Amino acid sequence: MNRPSRLASPVVELRQYTLKPGKRETLIALFDREFVETQEATGMTVIGQFRDLDRPDMFVWLRGFEDMETRKDALSAFYGGPVWAAHRDAANATMIDSDDVLLLKPAWQDAGFDLSGLRRPIASEAESMSAESHLPGFVEISIHHLRPGTEADLAERFQAEAVPQLAAKGARLLGAFISEHSENTFPRLPVRAAENVFITVIGFDDGDAHAGRQAALATSPAWRAIHETMRAVSTKPAETLRLTPTARSLLR
């Protein structure tokens, strides 16, 4: 159970790991068994971990912190501690690249993740679940690369115009974020500091619900208008991550 003070996670990392072919299930099993409670014991929140449906060798996950100083202390404790020392070689052996990391903050006051009431299965429960096909939940993360100085206005417009459309069409906005441009307090782990992004995290019951809700949103003039605005202030095409949660992902 997460402590109430950690629910909002004012600082969030979105981490995308490129893995060696065929090694994703190896890393997921190791991560869900060894790296959840042990990271949270240092003061961070493991928000969610996912399989990317379109990239079979990509592992995507999110973790949160109370502030940048807490981030430094928590990461120092974990990566300098005995659990990482015991399992880092096995984890690193699955990876090609782990430096695709965006440092984020909520796009408006209540846009962070609300994890209250969510329960993560314990490791023994997770082991009895299907590796992929029968786990509930579907998450879409959209990454919009923006011209500097446009993110505040875009976030305000998205909150006012797009969020009601999501609710009306049965989709759940799990969170919305913009880049956190504070100095990286744990430089041992790089982040994409030059990026300026607006990110939405939207939840669906399953892949069929995702397809149906997306089709319904596509018919909404307000939804199309906000996406035209996003394109007008973007520096490159948006990235869309279609994700399914692992058995122990809190967010789903």
C-alpha cells in the first residue's frame, strides 16, 4: 500500500528500455520480483511497468518522487544498495539501452497520478497470472514534442477542452505532464534534458475498449481541434505508446 503523501508524485520519470531480442519477459520477471518493494523502501513510488504492444523488445515504466532532492536520495540509496548490487548484472544483461528517460511534472495542479485505492498483487499472486493475454488494463501514453514556451497554454486548453471529451467517451485520463527542467539530481542516470514535452496517460479497460474509444474520439470536433493545436506547436510528430501492464503494475 502506498503512503498517502506519495500518491501524487510531483516528479515522474518515464523510462523506455530497449532490450535484447527475446529478453523482455526475463526482465519483467526480475523487475516484478526484486525491484518493486525494494525501490519503494527508499522513498520512491513504482507507478507502473508495461509491455509495449508495437515494440516487442521495449519495456516501459514509470516511477515517482516527492521532489528532486528526494529523488537524489532515493536513487542513491537504491543504486548504492545491496539489492541492485545483487541483481544489476542480470538486469543489465537484458538491455541494449536504458537512457531514454523523460523527467516530468504534472501539467496542472491535479494532473498527477492518483494511486489511492489501487492495490498491487503480491509477487506470489503475480506468478500465477498469465504473462500477457489475460491481464486487465490498457494504457496509452502520448508524447508531444513542443516548441519552448507553448506547454502552459496547451496544457490549459487540453484540460478545458479535451478532458471532458475523454470522460464523455469513456476513457480515463490517468495523468498529464510537462517536462521538468530542473537539473538532474542523479546524473549517474541520464535524462533527455533538452526535450520539451506534453504527455498524456490514458487508461482503458482493454484493447477493444481502446479501439472503440479512440474511434469515438475521432468523431469529436473538439478532440480534433485540440490535436490540430498540438500539431501546430509541435517540433516533430507525436509518439504514441500502446501498453499493457505487467502483473504487478499499480497503474493499469
